[in-house]
Amino acid sequence: MGRILTIANQKGGVGKTTTAVNLAASLAAAEHRTLLVDVDPQGNAGSALGIRRDESEKSIYEVLLDDQPLSEAVRKTELKFLDLVPASRHLVGAELELAELDARESRLKRAVDTLASSYEYVVIDCPPSLGLLTLNGLVAAQGVIIPLQCEYYALEGLADVLKTIELVRAAANPGLTVDGIVLTMFSPNNLANQVADEIRKTFASQVFRTVIPRNVRLSEAPSHGKPILLYDVTSKGCQSYLELAREVAARFGAEGGLA
């Protein structure tokens, strides 16, 4: 079985989907078989890969709510080694619908486990909230990668995510680990440097060495339906995500297991 990584942060605007898409694309570019699963109702991970929300007959919604096999919702992308399970607008109401189902917190896990052996990495993009969809992402995962913008409230938001991970570990997924904290949208100013120093001091080896800079080309790429490496491979944003993918692969080994 490959490494199942959930990208999670309940705070919006921290580069969560950007990280999910470009980390998955960068792993695929290194010829690691990678599956990106979009459980965010906004569907931005799919559109960033040129697959619009709701243009697919089958999505993660049908998998979670109608027990459709995950394999039937898999879409190919421009990258040979990257597949996608797209989101659906129907996910907006999925929190309420899931609440009425048995084993509501583990439906994604059951689906992902059927395909995990076919991939070296499964990357799950969660919504910016701590509801049932994110809970499904955390229960399905072996590890969590937390994107963190270096701003004043970053540590407060991080504490909320870590508390949720602890609760999930205690109640539903005892093997869940924090695979790493990645500093995103970094601008070299005094506040950002102070926050980054504090995070590194507090969490030490859990913080990835790679820092993702604030980068115009990185923010432009989704509007063209491409991950950054197919839009501008020479940009600082692209080189940073390629480096992050190398760091992830080094941590977990070529087949996704802990190195």
C-alpha cells in the first residue's frame, strides 16, 4: 500500500489546494504513481488540473453517498502518472447527508483502501473546515500535511488542526501522524520570518525544509487548468513544489512507506 496523505487546514487561503495539486503533480512528474482525491465542494483541485467540477458523471460524492466504487470515479490527467477523483457541487450538502449514515466518518477510508495498492501516493484535498468531509480525509489517511501561511494567527490555527488530529487519533485512526508542516505563501518580511522561526522552534523536524514562496505564476496556473510544472516549470513556485515532492519522497520512500 502506498502512502495516503491528507492535506488539511481549517483556515482558508493558506495554499491548501495549491499544495495538494502541485505536490501530487510533482510526485507524478518523478514517476510516482499518484492519485489526487478532491473532497472539497469547491472542486478547485480538479479545475487546477483542467477538469471542471461536475463535468464527470462519477465523482467523490457518488463514492461517499451512493457506495460507488472509487475506481469508477478516477479520471486521467495530462500527467501520465497522475489520476484524479473529482469533486461535485453536491458535496455542499454532503455534511448533512453523511450525518445520517452508518460509519459516516470512515466511508472515504473504505473507498480509498480499495485502490491504495495501485498507487505510491494518494493525496486527499480537504475543505477549509473541520466538518465530516475533513474528518473522512483524516480517518482515511496515514499522515497529514498541514500547509501554514506565516502570518500572525498561524499558530492559533495550527493548534486547532493538531487538536482535531489528536481527537481523530484517539477515536478513529490511531495510526494517524503529522507527516509535516509546510510553510506556504512566504514573503521575506520581519513578521513572516518571526512566525517561521517560532514554528521551527516549536515543531522542529515536523516542519519541511522546503518553503513555498508567494509567487505570481503559481497563482496564475489554476486559471489555465494546469499545475505549475505544466505552466511555468522555471518559476520559483514550481521549483519549490518539486523540492517539496523530493523531500516527501525521501521521508516516505519510493513506495510511500516510512523511510
